[in-house]
Amino acid sequence: MQTDLHVLSEAERAQVHEKSLELLRTIGVRLESDRGRRLLGEAGAEVAEADQRVRFPRSLVEASLRAASTSFSLGGRRPGWALAMNQQECTLAADGTGVHVLDLETRRWRPGTVDDWLSATHLLDALDEIGIYWCMLDPGFGFEEAAGAVGYWKNVFTHFSKHVQDSTNSPAETRWLLEVLQVVFGSQENVRRFHPFSFLFCPLSPLVLEGPPVDAYLETAGWEIPIAVMPMPLMGATAPASLISTLVLANAEVLASLCLVQSAAPGAPFLYAAAPALVNPRTWRFGGGEVEHALLGAAVTEMARFYGLPVECSTGGTDQPTIGVQAGYERALNWALPALSWPDILIGPGLLAGSMVLSLEQLLIDVEVFRRCVRLHRGIESTPAHWLEAAVEAGGPGANFLRERTTRDALHAGEWHLADLGIHHGYERWLSDGQPGLLALAGERVAQILTDHASLPLEEHVRRELERIEARALQARANLG
């Protein structure tokens, strides 16, 4: 019996949908892309060029929902690795993009380095629970100076072998990306077939689709690259001050983007990836630690399932600027509801202080939180083999089942979740081990993983071709300069 959780009733989900349709019909969005407005006008939207406003009839939204591809897999460079959408699987996407690193020796923040980015990327590649790459540190650490976007993509695909989700900033940058994808994965047909890359698109709340990211995505037409649409309205700042109204706004922004995507490429694979959030009323900026993030993450999953769309949802995070008790309870509570709603992709591990600070130790702790959420989702199993009536009958009153074969079998079958991080052997063992703390144990585990793990190497001819593309990109930038 899997754990089944809902924060919205069936009637409330339908109401969110209806209010979103009304918002799109009457207010619409500002679409700052000439190409995008033309496509939507041809698809049946009402376009006002004077203020770049686009309004959406119900029929266009419904047709776009029917057109979107909802059953596909996200592939990667690693042989045999794939995540099937809408098939009751769930993976983690690392949080991004931090601008500082927590230095555990000084317990202070410091600027990130290329080595920090590399360590984070290796750790993401090594942990099986993390299937989706996000850049955990600002990619400007040497990459822009070296070769701009092409140098960055070369490094990403060199060091990470599962699915990559990211974005570009212009059509020109997209063309470089497509060239890199074609080299790494062998052909455009392979990219279309295996979906090793998905495009992350973030509407600007409230109700603005900015021109450069829209045009950057539209340049991928014909490649069948999945798009994850992630509006991030902040309740009390860029969204009204109620959870349900913030959800309606995020939902409307996803539906508007869906119409744009399907008008450009009917049948394009689509991920409902809304990440509504809250401002911290003490600072009036994003923090991530508020427990209401858990409610919004679960509600996002439910709305995506209402539409039959694959879903990528956020958990919030923590306000604490370092690893500690507060980060622990905020993480655990904020992850529980979204994870139990069971999205296809769950965003969140590895960053502190409102997603500003990278900690590899926190990343490992967050993965353990996810493992526990997976066990909660699996629930209480009740197949005939689980009732163990014969064991009770054989043992009788006062029995001890410690030596029973069924106890050993249950252990191996996963009836217990056995954590490989933390302190679980009792006081005496803890004393004899030198009284280790969780942070020290996590640091040792991170160091061991980074020592043991080797990324899947690129083939030599792929590496040489990427270097040639990087050199051409450098020359092109020099010519522009």
C-alpha cells in the first residue's frame, strides 16, 4: 500500500485550473518575443502588439494540453541510464546556482572555484539518487574567460554522464549547444530519440515571458528537446499573499508557456516544473526554510498530475547559513510532502541559505533525507508474504522473532531502511569510535566518494571535436570584440 497524500481536493484542483484559464483569457501575459507572439497569434491567441500582451482562449490551452508529449524518457551519456516520465519513478535534481561555498575548516563562506564546481559535479555523477544535473555553482568560474558557453558545455558533458538540464541565453548560444549535443551524442537523431538534455525555461513572475530565453528555446525547434517550465512567483512579492493565489499564478504561467511551446513544436516533450515559493517576512527576500514550501511542492505535483503531465517540483530549502539543526529540520519537513506526492523529479539537495551556499556535506545529508522519503512513499506493503501469520502461529505467546528466517528475509528485502550515513550503533560504539559528529562523518564520506569515483570518459574523437568547437567559439567571440 503506497503512501497516498493530497493537499488539494479534486474540486480544488479543478478550481485552480478554471481560475488559471480565466486569468489567461482576461489578463494574459506579456510576451517579449516577436517570434513567440507571431506563433501564438497563428495558433489562435489574441495578440496586442502595442503592449506585447497575449491572451489565451480556453480552446488554445486545451488543444496545447492534448498536443504535449507526456510519455517519454530523459536519457544521458551513461549507457543504459534513462528516467521514464509518468511511470512512477522519481529522481533528484541538484539545487543551483550557488554563489558561495561553505568552508568547513573556517566555518565561513568563501568564493567558489572551478575545483569546487568540479567536486560538486563529480559527487552528483557518483550518487545514483541524483539523475539530473543542475549547475551547483555559478559557471563563470573560469569558463567564460576560457571559452564562454562552449567551454562550459564541454566541461559539463566531460564530468557528468546522466541527464543534463540547463538553459541558454540567446539563439546564437543555443546553436552552439546543439552543435555540442550532436558531437557528444553522435547525431541529431540520437538527441531526438534519447533526450539527453532538457531546456529549463523560467517565466518572469508575474506573467512575463522574456524575449531572450523564449527565442533561445525556440531555436531548438526540430530537435524534440524536452522543456521544463519553471515559473517562480514569490508569495508576498511577485505573487499575492496567499498560497492558493500563488499556485494559480504559477499554474497560469506554465499553461501560457505550454501554449507557446506547442505552437512552435506540436508534440514537444513538456515538464510541468512550477516552483512557487515565499518571501521570508523577516527579510522580505527568498529564504526557502518556510514550511509552506512543502505545501506548494505537493500542490505543484498534484496540478501536474491533474493535467497528465510529467512533473518536476521543488522542496524549498533552508534559511540557515550553515549546516546544523535548523537546516536539518527544515530540510526534512520541507521534503516530506513533495516527496510523498511523488513527482518525476524532485529539486533541492546541496545548498544552504536560500540556495546561495554550496555544501557537499549537506548534499550528502539531503540524499539521505530523500532515501528516507522514498521509504515513506513505498508505505506498508501487504502482499501475502508480508502478513507472516505462520511465524506468529509457530512462535506463539512470548516468542522472540530475532532468529526467524523471516526476519532475515525482511531485512534483505528492504522492510527496514538502513542508512549508510549517521550514528546508529548506540552510545558505547559512538564512544569507542571517538564520538564522531554527523558533519565529520559526512565529510569523510564525501572525500571517499570523490576519491573512488571516476567519471565516464568521453571518446577521444569526441573530445577532440569539442576542442575544435571551443576554438571556433573563441575565434567568433574575438571577431565580435
